[in-house]
Amino acid sequence: MSVIAFLPCRSGSTRIKNKNIKTFAGYNLGLFEIKISQLINSKNISRIIVSTDVCEVLEYLDKFNHKKIEIDERPKKYCLDTTTTDELIGYASTILPRDTILWTHVTSPFVNSSDYDSMIKKYLNRESNIYDSLMTVKEIKSFIWDLKNPYNYSRKKIKWPFTQNIKSLYEINNGGFIAHRDIYEKYHDRIGTDPEYYILDSIRSIDIDTPEQFDFADKIFKTIMHA
């Protein structure tokens, strides 16, 4: 069984100008070009719905004309800096087919085809009576404090325990969210109430949001490409 990928890609960016299509690691359309290739090469993805208002992306996909790709020219009101993820999820619910959906982002360039196939396989083989969806996360086993005290360990017995004995926390990294469209309608969300975690390492968890992250990821990606 395969799934349908949903890839939102809007114009504009507050922190990084044209972040989604800015030249990255030698790719002219940068993060978008990398991500669309990764999705196409995933064996378990049958269709890719690209939801975008970016002229360069529309032109690229028109010339590319790949059989897996379907274009959604997203209305401008859902492409604003003020558009919330909740609003985009609501919009996506109106255009997505009634099928299993993998929602992902171009800003996760280190999540590749093999990762998508693996997370899809894990979702399809999950215990459906326990987990209703799946999302990628980064496991954190560090000394985390709030403003006054440790958050994920106690200093009553030992002030500095071994990190492996610290309670794990999980950071959502936006690499992928998998759920049936019924979940979107029921919970107005891209995950349900009981998502299974798919843990990614530190590199694959990189989600580009700042200029520093963009430059850092660019250097790492070039290194990996030439390794």
C-alpha cells in the first residue's frame, strides 16, 4: 500500500528571503528541488500534491511534468506570513483525497527517500488499536531546566545523573506527519490523539528556519554529497 505526499511550499519568508527556492548546495531551486526529488524516489509514495503559490516552482513542475506530481495552486489567503498551520491544515482537508497522507516540508533536506519509505512502512505496520498516526521527532536526553528547576530529572538523589538515565523528551522536527485524511476531519489536525514517534538523528532532524541554520545545513549537505 502506498500513500500520498502533501508538500506545502509558499512564496516569501520572514527570516530567509525566498527560503524554499534559494540556491542551496548547488541546486538552483534549492530546498524545493531536493525535496521533490526525494519524494519522487520514494517507492511507497504514489502521488505528490505540491501546494504552492511560487511562480518558479509552478514553472519548474510544468516543465518537469512528472506523472507522480499534482499541483495545487494555493489561494493567496493561505500563503500569508500570518497564515497559521491550523488554517493550512483546514485548507488541506478540503483538497486532499480520502487516503493516507504524508505531510512533509522542504525545510527538512536530510529526510530522504529511504526515510520516507521506512516511516511509511512503520505507519502501515503499526498497532492501529494503539496509534492513529505517526510523526517524526528528535529524542532529547539532556539536562533540561525551566526557569528554576530541572524539567526531566530530579536532583534529590544525585545532582548530575548519567545522561542515559535522564527521562527522554521528544522534539517535533517537521520531517513527516502521517495520518489518514479522516484524522484531518475528525481532529482538524495532521496527527491524531495517539501518534507513534519515528525518531530521527540530529542531522536528519534539522529543520531550516533561520539564516544560521540555512548556512549550516548547506555546508553539511555539500559535505554529504561529496563524501
